[in-house]
Amino acid sequence: MDDATRPRERMRSHRLTAPAADPVAAARHMLATQAQEFWGGRWALAVRSSRAPGLSRLDAAFDDGRLVRSWTMRGTIHICPAEDLGWLLGITGERQLRSAASRHRQLEIDADARRRAERAVRSALRGGGRLTRAEVAGVLERVGERTAGQRGLHLLQSLSLRGIVCHGPVVPRPGAVTREQYIVLSEEWITDPVTPVDPLAELFVRYIDGHGPATAADFAWWTGLPLGVARTAAAAAEGRVTVADHDVPLYASIRAPRPDPRRPEVVALPAFDEYYISYADRSAAATTAHRALIGPGANGMVRPTILVRGRIVGVWTHSRAVGRDDAAARAELFPAASGADPVDEVAVRAALDRYAEFIRG
């Protein structure tokens, strides 16, 4: 597959040129959408939708239990359909806990601490309760579990990775962009969980459907699973995906959605967007020099990006502070390569305006 075809096909798989009906359908297609920054994960779903609602209407999908957020892979928080969270964590949760073991020892989080935390949080949430992160920290402190120095966050993450709690309804924030979710008991909040016949094969197929063409190494990066397990998953998915290239197998969806020719060529993507972050090899999206400007940097951040026909041509910023969300987003375009077509700055402004319309909704 040549250098021009791969970005075009990925744009389609990512629903950037073949949009889903709405953000919930986009979430089901993507399976897990990185949302370390909550605003970014929600915009990632909106920008993949043909009928992108305002932010408040998208928040309703969390409030009614269709979408949740949790640490589904790589120790990183994602948005996923509520019904899929359990089987996803069944594949990735234990491995994430093992990866955190060294940090847990540093923080003096042992089996006894985890049991005390679980008892206290279950008791506080049982019967439909919901707590902010700060309130969860208060519950833990009252039973003698320190929460300073990220200890509370790691206790919450441990509860989440074991499927006990998840991030559910959105915490209201009058006059400003919502940015937090209530913690709820997964067993009470997720009323219709599903379990695929072969979860590992399902995970591979869903990744390829939402991200392909991609390699087993890309899948291993995205999930945090070993490469050997990734290859086993690919083999188990035989017949449900197709192989585009054979030297290093490049897998593609057999049910790629139909592109919409009316979709704009310029797209403003959020921080940590799946189009960029979800591959071991990101050269199809950006040059080496541009990847250094996008991230991850020393602080682990990945900047919001401007995408033109599958290639990242710049980054952008926008305030979500109280009283400042009406300020215009600002683009920082990269210097054009020799012989490259100039970027249409009017189209860039339109892409940023579409984001601003969403975030104010």
C-alpha cells in the first residue's frame, strides 16, 4: 500500500471522511477513543459524526449510560460504549495492574489497601450513588487511606481496572465547559454488558475496523499487549479482516464505511486523537520533524492537530477556562514542504469554528 493510499484509507476507517450517524455510533465504531483530556475525547467523537451535536447533548450519552470512560488500555483513559467495558478490561486490566505494580509499591498500595479502598467505595456508591473524584478521595481518607501524591488516583485506577467503578454521568459546571464525571459502580451503572464469543479476536477486528490499515505491531501498541498476543489476535480474526500487504501484514477492514464527498478536507483534531496516537508507526500522519512538534513530548502531552487529506499540517490551541471559551482557537501551521500545496487558511479557520460551535453547545 503506497504512502498516499494509507492515509486516505485511515481517514475512512476513522470516520473522518465517512462519518457515523452520531457520536455514540462513532464510539461503537472506534471501540475505545482516547480521552485523557475529557473535552478532547468528546470532540473526537463529534468530529467523526455526521450530525455533530453540541457538547451538552453529547454529555447526555454519559448521563443515560450509553458511554463511559475508564482506563481501558496502556494505563490511559478512554471513552467506550458502556456495554463493551467489561470484556475489554478482561483482556487488558490485569496487564495494566501488573505494569503499575512498581509504582504501587512506591505508594504503599498493597492487597490490604486495595481491599479497604474497595469496601469503602462500594459502600459509598451502593444503591445508585455517585461521587466526584474529590469525594472519592474523601471516602478513602476517612478509612485511613492516604490520597496525596497520586496515591488516591492510583487507588481509583486500581478499582477501575478491576471493573468495580467507572466514570459515568457528567458533573454539571454552569457557565463553563464540563470537564469531570461522577464515579459510579460499574455493576449498577452498566445494565446490558456484552461478551463476544472470542474477545481477543473481537478486539483485533474492532481495532482494524476503526483504525486500519494497520499492523499487528500497531495493535500491540494500541492495546498495550505483547506482540506475540497481537499476532495471536490477528490469526484468530482471520476471515473478519483482510490483508492489504503481505511482507509485513497490513490488515484492513472488510466492512469499510462509504466516504461522504461533502466532508471538509481540513479537520481540527483534539489532543491525543486516535488518528495519530494509536499506531506504533506514525509516519503516515506526519513527518519526523512534525512529530517532534506534536508529541508526545517530555511531559507526555500530544497536541491538538490540523489534518489536511490525511496529513498533519499544524497544531492548535483553545482555552476552556471559565469565561474564555468564546475566544477564538488559534492555529499554528507548520512550514510548508518544498513543492507542497499551500494550506487553505480559510478552511483551517472553518475547521476551528466547527470545534468552537461544538464546545459552546
